Amino acid sequence: MSNVTRRNFIKAGSLLTAATALGAGYSHSAWAAKRPKFRLKYANNLPISHPMNIRAKEMVEAIAAESDGEIEIRIYPSSQLGNDTDTLAQIRSGAVDFFMLSPIILGSLITNTQISGVGFAFQNYDQVWGAMDGDLGAAVRQTIEDNSSLMAFEKIWDNGFRIITTSNKAIYTPADLVGLKLRVPPSPLWTSMFRGFDAAPTTINFAETYSALQTKIADGQENPITLVESAKLYEVQKYLSVTNHMWDGFWFLANKNKFKQLPDDVQALIQKHANQAAMNERADLVQLSLNIKATLEGQGMVFNDVDSTPFRDKLRQAGFYEEWHKTFGNELWSTLESAVGSLS
Ligand code: X2X
């Protein structure tokens, strides 16, 4: 793509359809002028500079190119169509065709999707991908398809291991979480986990998180380090405590009926490129995480490492693992434990 460079694109402020962007700069102008046969809408809540949106742009461009301009997917990043709660309603109704959403937020609709977010379960990416590309991911995708108007594509995208930032103190031990006004995404598991630490979790959609931190509605939040940078949370947060308390991903969700009404070859083409983009984004996030500490320290953030053992012990004493083992059931819980070891 000659003239539509990554920099011009990011300056654009919103992601255009592949056809429009490519029409502006791509050599195959013949099909770019063609009227697409399938015009689809894809929403997500991340900044356009996040690797997830960079790879999503490549994905829609590849789909447009390989379909000779017949498939146009317009991307709406940064919650442009509404916050996660609103957009979840839109994809359920079919007003939006695709939506990238954390399995833990999806848990507000389908409880068992939250299994991948159990606190301190995953210790490393070998465990994550062994589970999410294996039996646990398959079980969660099946429960999504069986219990909603949605379906999830095979490869989950990576959000990363979540850490805690605050404006007022470093977090070293569970005692530091007591009474902390902590923003969490809308999900029963998130609230339950931080109540287990006697924190004061407050449910706020990501779209409203920066302003909530700026106005001190919340003193802290928890997100992967790459999002602290891409969402510029360092502007309103001072301390970054490397808790790695949860791994989180993003399911590429489709409205099941609308997607299955597309011709089989169109479905296959979209899934091929979406799954490939997920694999590329996973690699991007690992690379990005290597140098991001220096970047954030350069922005004035103060880092500290954390020993996770006391945090896991506290959750155990609070009955968190017991509660969610009961909620998810023995079969799903043992699928998780077969990937990460015993949590009880
Ligand atoms: O809302 C969040 O914190 C985010 C962006 O990480 C998710 O979508 C779960």
C-alpha cells in the first residue's frame, strides 16, 4: 500500500474501510472504485495505535484485496459506536457485524466465558495458548454459540497480562488493595476478585476510564502494560505494580445469523484473515512489551515488582476460587486446571 502509510493512517483519527483507504493509495484502483457487494461493520474499544487495530487494518485490507473489492469491512475503534455494554447489545441485534470483546466482559451475558480470566490462573503464555488454542478455548467458543446470538472465531487475540496502576500508591501486598477505589470493566468476575481483596471496585467501561481516573472517581485501574501506554493512562496514573493478576484476551465475535447468511467462501475468507491477524497481533504484543517499561518510566511512571503468592493465598482465603469453581462447574474448572495446575 504505497501512499496510505501507517503514520498517515494513524493521523487519520479513524479507521477507514480498506476500499476507501486502499482506493486512496493502492495500485489496484480498478476494484477500489467497485461498489462492494458486502459492507460489514467491526467495532472495538481500543486506540487505533494498539497492535490489535494495526493488525485489524491489515486484515480488512487483505480481505478487500483477495475479494477483489467485494467485501468491505469498516472498522470503528475506540468505542466509536458506543461503550462495550452498548456495542454488545448492537452485535447481539446485528446492528454491528463484528465486535472484539474480552471474554470476561462477555461474562456479563454468558457466565462461563469468564473462565479464562480467573485470577492468577495463567502463569505464562505457554499455558495461555495451550488452553485457549486447545480444549478451554473450544469449550468457551461452544458455550458462546450455544447460549447467544453470537459466535467467536477460532483464534483469540491477546490483550496481555493485567497489572495495576494507581495515582496515589504502589501495590506491594494484598493489604495495599484494601479500600482502593479501583476501576474494573463490567463483569461479575472482575468485581468479585477485587472484593476478595477488600478493594472498592467500581464498574466503568473502558471508554470512560481515562476521565474517571482524571476526575478521581477511581484512584486506580488494571490493564496490560501495552494499554497503559496506547491509551495514555500514564498521563493520569503514577504507580505501576506488576501484579500479572489475570491474563486477558479478545474474542473476535460475529453476529451468528448474519455471518452464516454470507456465502461460504466469504465466511471462510474473513475467518482466514481474522485468525491470521490474531496470530500476528499476539507476536506484536510480546515484542511491544519488551521495551515499554522504559517508555512508561520516561513518562514518569514508577514501577514495582510484586510477589503474587500472598495475593493468590488471599483469594483462596476469601473463597474466590471455591465460588467460581462452583459457578463454572467441575468439567470446565478441570479443563482450566489441566492447563494451569490446581487452584484450590
Ligand atoms: O476494559 C478494559 O480494561 C479492556 C480494554 O482491557 C478490556 O476491553 C477488557
